[in-house]
Amino acid sequence: MANAYDILIRPIITERAMSGAADKKYVFEVAPSAGKIEIKKAVETAFGVKVKSVNTLTVLGKEKRQGGGRPGMTKKWKKAYVQLAADSKTIEFFEGMV
């Protein structure tokens, strides 16, 4: 099995993603091959919290121009929305960012 930090690539720190932190909803970029159960276990292991639900989606790559005007694509990646249980503590990493 993969390490928790191999599954959780980075937290998503945007205004929209941080608006859900008050309701214990957090957004992470995760490994494309990770499933919901693996993501749940990784968040619980890495942050010591209890996860209620996980929703995932694949963000498709966008077409961008490369040097010389040639078309290219940005990479596609996977996003996970993690909802913590009501009796769980918050993730301390996100505390000062709200």
C-alpha cells in the first residue's frame, strides 16, 4: 500500500476551497490512481481526524499554447473533497488561512 503522503499530493488553497473550511470541508490534490477509501485512510493517518465522506473528480487538462504557438495540453489531475465528521477536530494546517 502507498504511503499517506504518496496519496495526498497537496492541499488546494483557493478562496473557494477555504470557504468550506469553517464547515470542516477540505480540498486536496490526490494521486490519480487513489480511490475514495485510500484517500479517507490517508487523511485520517496524516492529520489524525475522522473523515465522514470523500468526493472525487478528475480535472481535465486545458489546451495551452507552447513556444512558437504550437498547441499543447496541461496535465489532468484528481481532486478530492473531504468532509470531516462533526465530532472530529479540525485540520490545524488550515487554521490560519481562513
